[in-house]
Amino acid sequence: MLTRIDHIGIACRDLDAAIAFYQSTFGLILVSEETNVEQGVREAMLALSAGPPAPNPLAANPLAQPGPLPAGLAGPSYVQLLEPLGPDTPVGRFLARRGPGIHHVGYGVADIEVALAAIAATGVRLVDARPRHGSLGASIAFLHPGDVGGVLTELVEPAAQ
Ligand code: CO
């Protein structure tokens, strides 16, 4: 169901400084910057530098069917940097409590409605019962960290290419 790691969300106090750090230290590529008032953040998506295409991980599995990669398995991975718009926002409260650091993990899914229904049926609580707008035009939804071992978990159905 989870096809790949789409992004790691990292809370920071100064978005511009964090972007500069990831660019100069790791060579990440700034793809977008947006303000999401609904979520109370300024955010940036930085792509990992493009390398050769990854081998199909299913090729080593003798039970896997030959053929193209399942939908959503291929695609870029990002670091998502999050600066709160104020202290009384989810990321603002996270920073006050925990300081800068990893805030959430975003996993790719091929169909977010199908994935949400299947996950809810297992008893995991959904923060977002319905998908909403995320970075780069994706549809996203968060799962309750209390039911995912303390990890705030986001599902990401990327925008159609
Ligand atoms: Co995210």
C-alpha cells in the first residue's frame, strides 16, 4: 500500500537558513516554496539530487510478477522544511515542545482514498478523514501518531504528472 518514502518533514525556526543549509551541505535542489495558511506553515520542498534510476526492488523477489513498477513506486523523494507561521500552530507547538527536528514521515500511495479506507479499517485513527491539499499539488492526509508508534504519518498521492 505504501509505495515509497515521498518526503521527510522537518520542523525549523528559520526556513531560509534551513534551505541554505540543505542546499550547501547536501546539494539538495529547491523545487518549491509555499505558504499553507490552513496548516500554519511556510514550507519548502527540496528534491534529492537526481541519480541513475533505482533498480526495480521487485526484480529480486521470485514471487513478484514481471512488468512495470506498480503505480506510485517510482518518483522523487524530498526533504520538506516547515517553519511555523506563529507559535499557536501545530508546528509552532511542536518546536516549543521538542525543538527543531523530524516532524513527520510522508509515504507515497497510489490512491489516497483507498489507502485511507483500508488503514481506518485496521483501527488506526485518521487526523484527516478526507484528503486535503498538500505540497506540489498532492493530495495528503495525516494519520494519528498515537496509533503509529509515535510517528506522525502522512499519506501522499502525488499530483498526476
Ligand atoms: Co509533509
